Amino acid sequence: MQGSHSWMAGFEYTKNIIFALHSLPEKERSKFEICLICEKDFDSDFYNQIKNCLDYTIYKEDLFSQSFLFFNKKLTWNLLKGFFFKNEQFDFVYPDINYVPFLKFYRSATWIPDFQYKYFPDLFSAQAVTEFDHKWVKVISSASRLFMMSKSAEKDLIKFFPQARGKSNVLTIKIYPNENWYQGDPLKIEDKYSLPEKFFLISNRFWQHKNHLVVLRELGLLHKQGIFPNIICTGHLYDYRKPEYSDIILQTIQQLGLASQV
């Protein structure tokens, strides 16, 4: 399983694939089992969202001796998972990154989200850019299939790593609306968060490349023209690449006099 509170997209992407598989007609759904493989400290909130779709859950810590895991849990998993998947007759593992090609005895695919570090290298350290390049070279050489989020990302894959040609498929993000979303009273939510009647919604992490500052500067221009649209933002505030970025956002809001609009 991939994703966490610091990277919601990874979890949401995988979660909605699980939902889609589980929603198949019974005749089709009965032909396969869905197994989640994760660590015991996997987020309980995330797990509760998908547990009813799973046939069973396997914890990595239960698979191998504690002596191996104590040595290096990640290394142990990468070295021994191939034997486990083969012995348990897994048909397909996803998403999976295999760093030990000669120990791969199972079918799987790897997910590469995008190549932001190629287009926005200034948002990453030089070391991170190098590490990403080395990682994807290894992944591409060992993966049997590569799943990309969009045709654009697939084009970038071939552009930056031509050796991946013929290995990729596009598996776009799917959204599975929760029925509970439609059950609540919008007016109560509006009152709870003191929301205006009309507003624009921006649901993104407060990362530099999400361009919140661009929106704020445009709001500042509109403010001077006597136009005052309201903006509601949701998303995690912390950007690990620039921890002070959330403070810059708040300072910009105050400097432009937008506190009553954002």
C-alpha cells in the first residue's frame, strides 16, 4: 500500500482502484481476491475506508523473522517478497517497485505519478533530482509494466527515459464518490466553518507548485478593482521542501488585505 497523510494522492489513487474492483458484478468479483499488504502502523483511518473491500490483510512484520526485520525492514522486504508472492501464488501485485530483478518470480506493475522534478528542479534539492533519476532508471529496467496517470505523463516517460518505450499503460485517476457526501446538510457545514454563500474552492496541498501565491496575487488585483470573490482552501499546510512556505502564504494574505476573502 502506498500513500499517507503527507501524500494523500498515493492513497486515494490506490483506494479508488480497490473500490472499482470491489464494485464489479458478483460473477466477476468472485473470480479474484483483493489482498492488502502493509505494515502494522498503517494509518487506521485509511484502513477503515477500504477494509470492507478486502478479502484479507497481510502485515509485513508477520512474514519474516524479527531478526531480519530488526536488521533492516525495507531491505528484508525487497529481498524476500518475491519468494512470498511465488509461494502464495499471487497473480498480480500492484503497485510494486522491484529493486532486485533476479528475485522477481511474480507479475506486477509499477506506478510512476509524474516527473515534477524534471519540470520544476528548483523545487527539489540537487540530491533529490539525482536520486529520482537513479530510482526511475532502476524501476524501468526491472518493471514488467509501468502505469502512468495520464497520456501526458506517459509522453514524459518516453521523453526522459526512452528505454521505457513499450512498457507503459495509462491508468487514470478515478473518483469513487462516498454516498455519505450527499447525506449531510450543506447549511450546517456552511455554519460550522463560517463559509460565505458563494465561493471558489481550492483543494490542494500548500506546495509551491500548486500556485496559491498566483491566486492570491490575482485576488489582490481584483481587490483594487472593487471585486471581492471568496476563496476557500483545503489541504495540508506543510511543504517539506520549503517549510516556511505556509508562513509566506499567510503573510501574503495579510499584505494584500485578503483576510476577509480567504
